Amino acid sequence: IKMARTLAAELGRDGFGIVSGLARGIDTAAHQGSLASGTIGVLAGGLDLPYPPENAALCNEIAERGGAIISEMPFGWQPRAQDFPRRNR
């Protein structure tokens, strides 16, 4: 986890964009590491239902610091198991 956070921070400083799915673990660490350089979180559900719920504050921080949170799902869409692989394509 620490390595993912450090690597994302270094890549961000070098001008690379960090895009990940906001899942627990490595995804969360990568977003946290790249907050200063901007990061993009891709949700499997609607923009109003971040998953996992404990990453709602991280979603807000990403947006507040100039990053982006995106989803192709409509508001109110509760992510289902099959939505996660689709998000990753």
C-alpha cells in the first residue's frame, strides 16, 4: 500500500495522470498519493453512490483538489458485481 501511494505521487509529479477505480487498498492508496498532482476516480455506480462508502470523503477531496470523479452509470445506480469489471475495461 505504501509503495502504491509513493509510486502514484512520483508519477504524478512527473506529469503522468493517475486513473483508478477508487476501490479499497491499492486504488485508494494511488488516489491518496496523487492528490497533489490530480487524480481521476472511476466509479462502478452512480456519482452519488461512491463505493466503497468509506471513500466518499476521498471522492470529495479529489474533486476539491482539481481531480475528477467519473462514471458512466446514472445517479442512484447501486454498483453490482458485474459493474466492476465493466468499469475496468
